[in-house]
Amino acid sequence: MNFGGVEETVITSKEFSLEKAREVLKNETIAVIGCGVQGPGQAQNLRDNGFNVIVGQRQGKTYEKAVKDGWVPGETLFSIEEAAAKGTVIMCLLSDAAVISVWPTLKQYLTPGKALYFSHGFAITWNDRTGVVPSKDIDVIMVAPKGSGTSLRTMFLEGRGLNSSYAVYQDATGKALEKTLALGIGIGSGYMFETTFIREATSDLTGERGSLMGGIQGLLLAQYEVLRENGHSPSEAFNETVEELTQSLMPLFAKNGMDWMYANCSTTAQRGALDWMGPFHDAIKPVVEKLYANVKCGNEAQISIDSNSQPDYREKLEKELKALRESEMWRTAETVRQLRPENN
């Protein structure tokens, strides 16, 4: 398929049907380890699609949530150790920090011929830092949905699919690729495109820190602050910065493209957007280049590992998130959301 003049191979349910996926995995027990972010959606989608799925989760609030999601203790819900022992495909969907701590236990159950599955390349790409070094007699594979676990589940229930990348890091059985594609179809991927563990990890960390979260928050906050500093009300600053973007424009350029958006706005908006996209690009690209270099060399991975391993990590995180939540811009957002027509 042609992407902007570049040919790429993509896999959809037309090329690799759900029936074929079921056939490939008919003798496998899929053990989903972790019910935090990605685990619930992937596990439930696989279950609903007719695969043999069990879940491994430590006792606590997340375990209780798994019970509410329909997993039965002793039948389909087990401790991490029990699930890893029973599973032939081990879907390691723990957080990066949790993978590091659980790995010494998990690797004992990765006997020859099993498959170790990830949805993020972090642990393998920087295994000199994480210590996650699989033995050579197992398959090591990945399907990485390009969105949150919640989105994966929601879109599945709506009859849609979330796009995913896929990769084979290690093929011990000669069947790693077909298992990977079958799992990708099973979890509800829209289309799948090939990558490598290192490409997925570097692009993912760059995206999270850039246009998906870090960069977009920085841009929104800068514009909001300038408007407020020049006498605009919180409501006006928020609507011109965030609300119009998310509620009006994003759905349109997601559907039709930014070129369509440029062609279907006022001439004043067209001229300004065309004139100012260059200065924004020139100012931001050096920051993205610095970010990518910091990701690729492993510095960002090490920062995450060091931060997540601190005993007061949660306390510090909650403090930072509280400051973000209680900032004027996002307190204004709460009021604006309440005023949307669907809430009245």
C-alpha cells in the first residue's frame, strides 16, 4: 500500500482473517500478565473473539477489577506465576517498571517453545538497562496498538479496530510471525504495519513526549497563558486554545486531513495558518531532534527506570499530576465540559 509515495505492506483481516487467527492459535493458552493499562482490553477482546485466554494478576484492586471484568479465580484468573506456568503464549502487559521487577520470576516459566509477547519494545530494546534478556529457545514477539488499552476495547465494541505495529525479535519455533499476526487480529487491530522492537520503542517514547502528550500540553499551555496575560477571560482563552481544537477541528482533520481543513476554513484562517506553520515548525523541530536523540541513546529509558524505582515515586507523581489537574487551564476545562450540550 502507498503511504505518501512510499510503499508499505499492511495486514488487515482481509489478508489474515479471524478464522485463520483462531486456527493458528487453537492449541495455545494465552496468558495475559497484568491488568493495568493494556491488559484488560487485549484480554477481553481475545476472549470475545473466541481464543483460549487466562489472566495473571497479583492480589489487590487490579485483581478485583479483573474479577468484575468476568475473569474467574481458579479458572481463568490466576497469580502471575500460575498463569505463566499454564500459558504457552505469555503476553507481558505490565508497566515497564513492573516488567523489570517481575522478570526474574517470569523467566523461570518461559520454557522452550513458548512465545513471549510484548506491546512495547522498551524492555527488550534497552535490556542492558532492564535486564530482560530472553533465552534463545523461545519466540519473542510484539503487537503494539497505537492508542490506549481503553481505546482498543472501546473501538472493538464499536466494531472498529485500533491500528497496531508488529515485530518479531526472535523466532525459535519458525512460527513466530504467524503467531504475531494471529494475536494482532485477535486483539482487534484495524491494520497492522511492520516495525522492529527498537523502532517501536523510540517512536513511542518520542510520540508520548512530543505531539501526543508532552509537546501538545506545552503548546496549549503557552497559547493559553499568552491569551490570559493579554486580558482574555479563562473561557475565551480555553475555547480558542483547546475546545475548538478537540471538539470541532480534530474530528474533521482526522477524517479528511489537514489539507482539507486548510481548504475549508476562512481565507483569514488560511492565510494565517500557512504563514505561521513555518515559524512553528522551525522553532519546534530542534526540540524534537533533541528529544529523539535523547530517546535513541537510552537516556529517556534510564530516566524512567530511575524515577519509577524510587520508593516515593507514586507520591511525587501524584503531586505533579495534582498540579497539572489544578492549573487554571484544566480547571476551566471542567467547567467547559459541563456546559457542552450533551451534558445539559
